[in-house]
Amino acid sequence: MAMTREDYEKKRRRLEADAADAKAAYNRARALYDGICDELRNLRIDWNEQQKTDRATEK
């Protein structure tokens, strides 16, 4: 069965809406991921600084 112009337009609109929703979800997930990576980096930095301070006070 051939696709009508109406079928095409309906499917195109749905796919464009789905793509826009997916892009928004991707951007939210990317921002969350970037924030978690920043927290991990800061945690490692804080831990390393604490370890240096602890070693310096032990001497």
C-alpha cells in the first residue's frame, strides 16, 4: 500500500517531535553527566590534598 501525502506528513511531524524530545533528553543527560564528572574530579582533588596534608602533619 502506497503512502499518502497525509500519511507522510503525519509521520514526519511525529518523528520531528520525537527527535526534539530525544534531543532535549540527551542535553539534560549530558548536563547531568558533566556535573557528575565535575564532582568526581573535585572529590579526587580534595582527597589528594587531604592526603598530602595528613602526610605533612605526620612528619
